[in-house]
Amino acid sequence: MSRTLNADLHCHSVVSDGTLTPEALAARAAANGVELWALTDHDEVGGQQRAEAAARAHGMRYLTGCEISVTFAGKTVHIVGLGFDATAPSIREGLLATRGGRGERARDMAAQLAQVGIPGAYEGALRYAGNPELISRTHFARFLVETGVCRDTGEVFRRFLTDGKPGFVPHRWATLADAVHWITGAGGQAVVAHPARYGFTANEEFALFSEFKTHGGAAVEVVTGSHTAAEAAAYADTAREFGLAASRGSDFHSPDESHTDLGRLPALPADLQPVWELLEDRIR
């Protein structure tokens, strides 16, 4: 497949914390010229069959996908899996385990918000969660906007739900080794998602990529919806330093919330190997 392919290998549906169905996402991606697509819901593969069928109906090639939550150096890091067998027991059981603590965490988040005068947050957030097992900060953010506490989700994350603010409850996710091994064990490739978002020190980031590579990780998102041009250039250098392939994905969640639409991304640097070249036998 072409190195200049319009690939979008990171987005979310109502199966996790997006607002569109897999079918609506496929239609939007195709309308925007996406040629290779992956749905990467958080810690869940329940939308994969629908996404693949919709991709085919719109003439797009498809890779299975998922975004796995990982705890590394005290922070939550996301690892995207691409091209794996979504029916493999290892990945299904691993994802089920990492989803397990979300409900209790959500109730603790709601209790903190109630202490600062915002009642009913759990029930309010649950209305936005298509899958109650995957209730997340994003669903709470939508509730806070709906009720007028905040103007938009950006304000939510400045005032609430982040470290040191009301509603922040850390969760112990999978380990980096777990996530990479679940993906590779099911025949896929692992990708570090939107690395500029984590705020790691230089030493922590070096440790992240070193350990990721040691466990069999293959790629890094160089071009993604939250990266500036300078950040994309920096992580292109990271790909070169660690011998990683490069991935490209909008991280699209919603027409009303996402800064970058499906398929509306700059090209990958010409000297980097696109991750889809590692997955040609897995593309459907």
C-alpha cells in the first residue's frame, strides 16, 4: 500500500467515549477521503465487526483497533493496538480485566464532585456512556457542559477531573508489558498514542520508549489530532531514534468536541516507515 495513503488509525465510537456509531464514523471517514481506517475504542473491541462491515460498504480498507489504558511512571498512557485478532481470548480477557475498575472509579469521581456542589454526576455521566463498563472522564465532562457548570470540555479539564482538581481519581490500569503482549500475542502491532500529551520528563519518556521497544512495541503516533507541527517533528525524531514505525490518526471523538476531523491530517514524514507496512497481511 502507498506510503502517502490517507490512513486514519485512531478514533472512537459510542462503544467507548465517542458520540457517533461505528457506521456513522465510517461514513464520515469515507466522505473525508480516508482509504485505510481503524476504530480504536478504549479497552473494548465490541464495535469491530460493525466497523469493518461499514468500512467495506464505503470502499475503505480496514484494520482492527483498540486503545488500551496503561499506567506508566504514575501516569495514564495509551497504547493503540492495530491489526490483531479481535476474537483472541488473550486480548478479550485482558481488556475485560482493565475495564473492571471503571465503575468504582466513576462513583468515587461523582462523590468528589458532589462535595463541591455538583450532585448527580454519576447518573448524568452514565447517560452519555453507550457502554456502562467504559464510563470515563469524557462522559463526566459532557455532563458538566450539559448542566452549565462549564462552557466546554476544555474548561472542564482546567477546573475538574485532572490531578489536584475535584473529581480526579487515579486508576491502576494494565502494565505496559501487558498491553503490548496482549496486542502482539493476538497478531497485531502496538503503537504509543499521542505521546506529547503525557508531560513526561526527558528521562521518563526515554524509559517509556525503551521499555515499549523491549516488550515488542512497533510504532509511535507521529501525526495525531493533538500534536502541533513541532511535536510531530519531535516524535518523528523519536521514531528514528528507537527504530519505530510511524502511525497517523485523528483521535476523533465527536463533531462538536474534536479539533481534527477524520482524515484531515498532514502526511507522515517521507523517511519514516508507516505502521501499515508492518500490517499488510492484516488489512481487510
